[in-house]
Amino acid sequence: MLRIVLFLALIALAAAGAAWVADQPGNVVMTWGGFRASPSIPVFVLCLGIFAVAIVFLWSILTVIWRTPGRMRRRRHDKRHARGRHAITHGLLAIGHGDTALARRHAEAARRHAPDDPLALLLHAQSAQMDGNRDEAQRAFRAMAEREDTRLLGLRGLFIEAQRADDAVGAVMIAEEAIKLSPSSTWASHAVLGFRCARGDWSGALAILDSNLSAGLIDKATYRRQRGVLLTARALELETMDRDVARESVMEAIKLAPTLVPAAVLAAKFESEAHQVRRAMKLVEAAWLANPHPDLADAYAHVKLGDAARQRLQRVETLAAKTPAGKVGHVEGQLAIARAAIDASEFGRARVVLSPYVNDPTQRVALLMAELERTEHGDGGRARAWTLRAVRARHDPAWTADGYVSDRWRPVSPVTGRLDAFQWQTPVASLPSDKGTTIESSAFEEAMLAAPPPKRVTAVAESSPADQAPAPAPAAQDNAPQEAKEEPVVTPAEPVKPAPEPAESSPEAATPVFRTRADLGKPAPAPIPAVIPIVRAPDDPGIDDDGPSDEFTEQIGTPKAQAGGWRGFWSRWGA
């Protein structure tokens, strides 16, 4: 509405101006050489307007003619750019749905129509990666790394290619260059942190962790946990070399991550050595409530140096009572009690603790039962049966990270380089499945475990005096015991049958101090060899008449002619 009013107002002003000019009297005289004109004022104004319009029209025509080549160039460039964008778009879509040939064609079209477009370089690099042409992909990523706008993207591509080529040093150098350009780059900081941890550069790893916190890549809780992990790793490495630095590191680590198992174990060890028993027990108890672990139970049992085995058993029972039967860590507590009971010779207590788990035992349960049978009854057969059962038993929890199972805790995963990746859990390979067991139970194992355990045979010295009957005195000039005389005499013509080997569960017979002369068999005379070998002195290397055999020697002629070197040369010439 406002525009309409303004337009009408302008028209009114123009009409008023034209009427005013028309009412003006007089003429305008123009002289140019012999030409003379004297139009009136309205006519002069009208001619002046027509002249201005003609000048503007002529200027417009000249401007269009002057700008036509540039416009044609820009139009041609815009068409190429549009074709390049079209090729880039459809090429990235082809990469997305995995059409390698179509992606390669669009990449070539994008390079022709838009060679300076960074997305064209990216499309070319990714199509080369899909095609398996690593050299071409590396050239494309290097070209991107040389540009200011795509430098980080090119470094990321070169980093990935170095990882695929197993060039760890080159990958870390690229990551360090990228982290200098952009400290907030997540992949670069992750790669540098993993490399420094793998190299044992804990100070450098802590510096990267501080940089990640400053850049906002991790939160405060994650920073405290990861810093505790790095300090624990440094303390474990310096435990035997620099105990002061190790103690300082692990004490800071246990404040940052009180539930970290290796930190609690090492801190409890240092506190125990400093005779701070109550403080060491509190550290272990805090970690045990969060994550029951056999190392924590062992550290809790030996928290007070010089204690007897029964005292360690009582302490472990106190720790195991802190995890009720409904929690997952209850099994670790029971196994720790069984371990301490065996060490304290409380075999009945160990059997009671292990009884709920013997029907479907894990490897640790089966090995504890084998040790229990061997220690309590000396039954090697049942011990071997339990050891065989441990071979096919379910796995116990272990330190696992990204499918990798380790026998000890590590700060980073060896598969992905991820910090604080190891967790105490059951490996994936040991989870229940519908497949049968690979190793089936044997008849020996079933027979041994079905038979009752034999009673332990006491030594002769422990028997009562009433049970010991005095042995009759041996005859003169007879060194054999009394029982040996009652044996029947065996003639030399009859072969002597060997006695059956006693079972391992039966006690071994005591070896007699003296034996009869008949038992001492005379050694058979050694046969005299037909050819007496020549015995050389120990320091005589001897002379090897026949040279070393060569399997590549041509088997032609006599053995003498087959010899190599100067002998073979002279033998071939008839020497």
C-alpha cells in the first residue's frame, strides 16, 4: 500500500513539474557554427530528455557488448561447476551404496569439471580406496594435505592408509602433525595417546590427557578415571626401579579411581609394607565392593605380614562376607576362601565351599579340586581326573578388551589402542552355546571321580606302640628281613613273573635296607664287537676323509668324481 501511494505521489510531482515547464514563456537559442536553433523552453526540455534516454540506451548497448565475453566465460564455468557438483553428488552416493565402477566414473568426471573442488579430491581418494588402489589414494590425500582448507582431511586419510599398511611410526607422525594443527582433533589425540601408552611414555600420555580436557573432548569424570589408569600403569612399571615415584603415583591414582583393581592392590601393598594395615584393608574393601577380584582377595589375605595361614583364612572369610550370595562377586569370595582353606590345611572347609560348584565347575574350581585331592589324600588319579575336567570346563572371568584376553591388566587395548579398555569379565569364547563340548569326558575321569577317595595312610612312626609287634631276629649271616624267608624258592628255569604295579592311591612299600644275594642279579657280559671302533681323544678333532655331502651335486660318475673343489677337478681330468 505504501508503495502505491509513493508511486502516485511521484506521478503527481512529475505532472506538476511538466505543467510548470509548459507555462514558462521564452525561447532557448542554440548556435553551433552556421546552425542556429531557438526552441521554446518546453520543447527544449523534451529534447533534452530524449537525448538523455538515447545516451543511456547507447551506453547499455556498449556495456552489453563489452561484457559479453566475460559473461560467456562465467556461464561456461558455471555449467562445468554444475556438472562437477552433479558428478560429486552422484559419486558420493555411489560410494555410499558400494558401486565401485560408477563411483570411479563420477570421480573422473568431477576431476575434469571441478579439479579444484575439495570434494572432488575426496571423491577421487575414496573411489581409489574402494577400488584397492592405495597409491592413487595416497596421492589424492597428499594433494589434500597440501591445501589449506583440506589439510586435516588429507592428514586423516594418510593416517588411515598408514594404519592399513601397518606403518605405526608413520601413522603416529601424521597424528602428531594433525594434533599440532588442531588440538581438538579426536582421532589424532586418541592415536597419539595410544602410541605413547604403548611406548611407556606416561608423562607424554598425561600431557595429551590434559590437552583433551582443555579442548573439551572428555568430561571431568572420564579425565579422573583415565588419569588414574595412567598413573597406575606408571606405578606398576616403576615398582621395582623407583619405589618412591611408584608409591606417589599409585597413591594419587587410588584417590582418582578408588575402584581400579590394580591400583588398589599396589596401594595396599605399599601401605602394608609401611605397617598401615587398617588403611590397606580399607583400600582393598572399597575396590572389592565395586569389582570382586582374586588379586584383591590375595592382597587382603597378606595385608599383615607374618600372619599364619589360619589367620589369612579368617581375614579372607571376613572379606568374602561383604558380598552377599545374590551378587556376582559372591563366587570370587568363595573361591578365595577355598584357596586360603587349602593353604591352611582346612580341607573340610574347602570342600564345603566348593561343593555348590563341582557339578558345573569352571577351570579354577576344577584346579582347586585337583589340588585338594592331591594335598589331602595324595590321590594322584583323582587329581589328574579333575585336571582333565579343567581342560574342557568353562572359562573363568579374565581381563578382556575388544575380544583380546590377557593374563594381566593393561592400561590400553592392544587391538584398538583404547584407554581403560580392559574389564574383568567372562571371555566371549566361553559363553554358553548350542554346540557340544569339543573334548568329551573319558572313562578314566568318570571312574576316578565316581570312586570314593581313599583314606590317607599314616606313617609307621605315627602308629601306636601296641600295634608295633617286635620282629624276630634274623638268622646269622642273613641280611634279608623275616618276611623274605617265607617266600617260595623259585628255580632259575622258571621265569619270574613281575609283580603288578600298585595304584597311585595305595601307599608305596618301604624299600628294605638290605637285600639277599639272590636278588642282586649279576650284570650280563657285554658282547665283544666284531669291529673295534677307533676311539679318539677328546681334544682330537680328527680328519674327515669324506667331505660334507652336497645334495645339489650332480650324481654322475664315480663317488670320487662327484667330489667338489680341487679334488673333483683333478678327478674329472683323470688325476
